[in-house]
Amino acid sequence: MDEVRTLLLKISAESKHHVTSSYHGFVVGTFLYSTDTMHRNSSNNRTFSYGLPVVMLCLAALLFSNILIYLYLDSLHQTDQQMVSSGVGCAPRHFKMVTMKNCTPWLQCPQIRAEVRKLKLIGQGAVKKVFFAEWRAQKVALSELSSPDYVEDFLHGLSMLQVLQGRLVVQLVGFCLEDHTLVTEHHPYGSLLNLDVVLAEARNQQHNTWQTRLRLAMDYVSILHYLHNSPAGRRVMCDSNSLEKTLSQFLLTTDFNLVVNDLDALPEVDQSRGSLVKCGHRELTGDFVAPEQLWPLRNEEKPFSDDLMPGYDEKTDIWKIPDVTQFLMGRVPGGDLVHFHLFQIHDECKNAEPRLRPSALDVLNMYTSVYSSMVRESAGVREL
């Protein structure tokens, strides 16, 4: 969300400049008008005396609406700063959860074995079993390798967690290579698959708005942008062959942000070396995956061959953005207008030619622009 905050700050600055300019214009205009009326007759003076309150009332409404917009956007920026991962600001290889005062070094094998207590199983996949656990009264998630067959995937995911630590990635608490375990911060709302259920809860219904949902979509695209330009190179989300699988890769925080959680399948694209990726060794099917991920000889009824299957790049992630955003927006007032504004960029995401699709940053910029303009419009409507 760095790009989001930058654009919001720019809008806030423009709002403050507009307020200041409006005020200066009013002062100069009032002075010139008052000087001119000194040479007019008493009838004109009476007209001026009646018109001035109307002018001042209109100006006050203009100033007030600009101030409201400024305060709203500024509060979003401040809230966004507060909502980032609690570990941000710690030294490398350290963590700090919300209720902790100080940063702590990542837990190692002896600490995990002695101090992390498993409470219940909350998830299981091919690579990991995930337990809700406790460490010194802190709620954490303990992941264990499910099968020795997937040890390489487990170690890859752990290495990505270490390298990519930041506000868009689930916070790493510790790991033990000997036991093939890792500990991360626990998010009680679970994966993004639970979004509609969480927002339907009475305590969260006030968050079930187009604003909250569009911000989640902005988080999602921000994560893609980060992965495509990460410290570990240009990474592609391969655990995304269906909408459900894609949503399961993200965790919903209690302040309604997203963090990417499952990094077990993040192959690297290096176009300078002609290095592309293939997501697995089996044939992919369906409309959710990008066209270049489908077996190109399927219409010729030739059997799938992993050796003959061409590679592809990060633009496969771009293809999937409209479908994920469609889910995230749900059915809320204002959602149809969001889809209308995003129609063009989503149409570009679905271009059959990968190189003609926008980058994740292009999509993020459009999402941010739509969000900001709709906030301004809704603020103006409330004033009327």
C-alpha cells in the first residue's frame, strides 16, 4: 500500500491547497468588491449587504466540504499506518505482535519445543498442517510439515517468508529446521475465503461497505505488485489455479487488511536469462487460469506433456485480478459503480496477449484513483 498512501497524501495535499486557495480568493475578492462599492449609491450598498451573507454561506460550505474530504483522506492514511504489520520497525530476524511492547528475536528450536503449545488443528494442506497455538499468552499459528514428500516446498515457503518479511506478508515468529516447523502470527478471521461470513457478523456489519471491500482489493493488488518486484526477484503466485485456492493464500486481519500467508509456490521469473515458470507438472484447465497456462495442443487432442508445455511469466497473476476483485466487492451499495469505473482496466487484464496486460502497479494506480474519486463524490453528496 505504499503507492496507495502516496496517492492519498497527494490528494490530501491538493485538498489543503484548494482550501487555502479558496480562502485567499475570498479575501482578495471581498477587498476588491468592498472598494468598488464605496463609489456606488446606497441602493447598490443595500444589494451588497443582502448578497454578502449568501456569498459567505456558499464559501463556508465549500471550505467545509474541502476540510471534510481532507480530514477523511488523512484519517485513512493514519489508519493505514496503524494497520500495518506490527512487526514493521523491528530489526531483521525480529518480530513484535500487537500486544508486545518490544521486538523479540525469531524463536528457535529450543524455544518452540518448550514454549509453543498446540491448542487445535485449524488447517491442513498437502505441504503443511496448521495449528492454533500459544506462546507466552500470545496467539500464534504453528505449521508442521505434512509429508516428507513436500519438504522442498516447505523449505521454499520458509525461505520466502524470511526474505519477504514486511507489512504485506504474514509475520514470521520463528522456525525450527530440524523439526520442519514454523511459527507465524495468528489472524483469527482466517483466510480470505471467510470474508463474507466475517462481514455478516453483527460486530462487523458497519465494515461491509464498498470502501472496505475496495481497500481489500487494493491490498490484494499491492501484494501482487510487491511479489512481482520483490527483494527475492520477480515472483509468480502459482498456488492460484482456482478462485478458492487463490483466496486461501491470503489472511484477513482484524482491522480488515490482507497479508499473504502461503508462499510455498513462488517460482521466479528472470526474463533477462529467459527463465519463465510453470505452475506444477500437471495440465491446468478452466477459465480462471490465464490462457497461456492451458495446454496449447488441447484442441488437437494431443495428450499433455510437461516437457512440451511452454513457460509463462507474472502476467498470469494479472489475468486473475478481475475475478478476485469481483469476489471481494460482493454485493454492497456502491459496488456496481466500482465495477463500472474498473471495467476498462479489468478488460485490459483479460487481454489474451500477456504482454498487453497492465502491470500490477498500473492496476493499483487505477484502483486508488477510483477509490479517491468516489470518496470525494460521496462526500460531496453528503454535503448536498
